[in-house]
Amino acid sequence: MTASASMEKLNRALRQNSLVRIIEQFGREHPEAHLKDLVVDASGPGRRIVVNGRELIHFGSDSFLGLDQDPRVQEAIRRGIEKWGTHNGASRAFASVRANIEAEEKLADWLGVESVLILPSVMLTNLGAIPGLAARQDAIALDEQAHSSMQEAAKIACQNGAKVATFAHSDPAALEKTLRSLRPYRSAIVCIDGVYSMSGRIPPMADLDAVARAADAVLYIDDAHGTGVLGPQGQGTVLQALGNYENAFVIGSLSKAFSCAGGFIGGPASFHRLLKIRCNPYIFGGPVVPPYLEAIGVVIEILRSEEYPRLRARLDAAIRRLTSGLADLGLVVMGAVTPIVSVLIGDEAETLRAGKYLFDRGYYIQSVLFPAVPYHAGVLRIQCNANHRESEVEGLIEAFAELSRSMKLPRPGRGGAR
Ligand SMILES: Cc1ncc(COP(=O)(O)O)c(C=O)c1O
């Protein structure tokens, strides 16, 4: 099929984008790297994967507790298919399966919030809930490093008439200034991550909350990377930091540590129905398929049992060993209090090259570039899982040692640490 002249013009226009140019150039230099379209042909046991006929250790999985491989979770999904079939056929604006309501009640009870609304992903939760909560006469203050899904959601809210401004990363004084600049407003929300997914860092939530409360604003915390893996019983970062949810919506993921599928927003019961009316992805899109909803209760039982501290201890040992091993190599290591451990590389092409180097040594690690991180602040993002073996972590540290001998990498204290 020959593309129309307008189609070709559109294609040429896209190729002028600088990020497209960097990635295309790298793709030409390393056609075997399969950048943006890597295909995993087999997964397991443990964190082993097969790519292009080669076995690699997967250090890029969000299944932090390794529950994707858990027979109880897998069995619940199989049971869900038998009970509900493969999908529930329509938007939840028309009807929800009972499994959806039960999963929401169990999540609310486990988290300690009054109500939970499940959506198909965190991206869709944010794209729906943020414009749903803030419109004309309202204001949104966004951390400059807030997840892209919240930045995109704020653009929709802005289009609907909300005032939007960003504040310096995790800086309460900057938030205060930004909220002042946004006044007057009817109501305001402050969008932050519970765990910054590229650096693994946790924001000063209580300080940000104090500023928000003083300015009549509510916190909106995307805790996608904290859900199910941080805090007591895996409740995430919010309750531990704030002590209650009086002034916060908590957004969680069911697709990361939970190893099921979906996202959710938790908050006061009085918002439950309002969000169903105001949240467009809830109305105009389909829901999480029922089999995955059946598995959510099984994961919550694991998180509330004696098994959770055991899984966490295994995960913590991997995080500690990896972090100290990488720091001993003199690398700039970020995070380390969560299962996300990032190593600063800097330049975009160098970050891709470093990721490829480790890949060639049998370790799959994500090379993360702008706009997911600031420009020229590319990182290698390592995700530790409870089912990584000690030998796999040691092997990765050794591969980083070889990498740091073969490439000049940023060192702490030379403008490298962030
Ligand atoms: C903070 C944050 N929010 C949202 C998302 C998107 O989540 P989902 O894959 O459920 O859309 C991610 C994904 O990594 C994330 O880190």
C-alpha cells in the first residue's frame, strides 16, 4: 500500500522531533537492540526471560514481590475465567460485575480508606480523576517531576478551564508559592507521586500536606510504585507519612506489586459516586477484566499475612546488596529505600549504550530517557524483586563493574548526584 502524500508529510514532521532522532539513530547503530519493541519470548522460572533465543535476568519487572509467579494468584485468575468468562461486556457506567465491587471493598478495608474506585490502569485513573476533580474555577499544582499521566491529565483539566502550575520537585516552600500564585480558586489539588518512579525517591508528604491544608488544597498522591510493597501490609507510602487520609486521595496500582491488572483511586465515601459521574474513562472505556479482579482478594490476604514480612525481607536484602555494591563502584545511585534503584548515566545515547552493554552480559535493565527524566539525566533503572536470587544480584553488580571500567560514568559529588 502506498501512503498518501499527507500521510508522508505527517511522517516527515514526526521525524524532526529530537527524541525520535536520537532513538532512530541508536536503532540504526544497534539494530539488534530492539529499542521500543523488545519481545520477550518466555518468562520464568523466577526472573529469567528469553529474548531472541538468549536467556537474561529481568531487572525491569514491577512485580516487586514476585507474585506474578505465585500459584495462588495464577489459580485465582483461572477461577475468575471459569466464573465470569473473559470480559464483562460493557462500560461500568452500565453495570459492574460483583467481583469488581468485592475487590473495591477489600481494597478499601486493607488500605483504611472509606472507598475505592477501580479503573483499568493508573494512567486512566489519573486521566479521569484529575480533570474530574478540578475544572473551571479550580486549580492544580503539580510537582515538576509528577508522573507523565498526571501531567497529561492536568493538560485536559487546563483545557476545561482549571488553572495549572508546577512547583519545584518535592519542595514545600515552592508549593506554597505556587498555590499563592494560583489564587483565587474555588478548590485546589496538589499532584505528587508517592514514590518517584524513575529515582525511587519518596517526597516529604507531611510537609507538603501542611502547606496544602493551609492553602485549602487537597493532596492527590499517585502511589503506583508504593502499592502492595511499601509500608505496613504493603499499604503504600501515604498512610505511613500522613497518619490518615483526611486530606488526600491515594492512587494505587494493581498491575505492579499486586501482579493483577488495573489502577484505583481511594478516598472519602462522599467522592465515590461523584467520581463515577465525573471520571470519563470510567464512563467511556471498559473496565479491568473480571478474572484479574478475582485475584485482588488473594493478594490482599498475602499482604495481610505473616508472609508479607518474609517477602519484604527477601526484597530488602536484594535492595541493600545491590545499592551497596553499586555505591562501592563509585556510581551515582538514587533511591534505594524502595525496590527502584537508579544509576545516573546522563547523556541520552550513553544511557542507551550502557543499557545495551548490560543486556549483552545477560541483564535486562531499563534505559530511561527524557521526558521520563530531565533532559541529559538519563538513568539505568533497576527494579529489585523478592524472587531475584543472590547470585543474580551479584552477577548484575559484576556487570556494572565491567561497565564502569569500559565507560566513563558520573561520580557522586561532581554535579552528578541529584
Ligand atoms: C507513578 C506512576 N503512575 C502511573 C503509572 C502508569 O501505570 P499504569 O501502567 O497502571 O497505567 C506508572 C507506571 O509506571 C507510574 O510509575
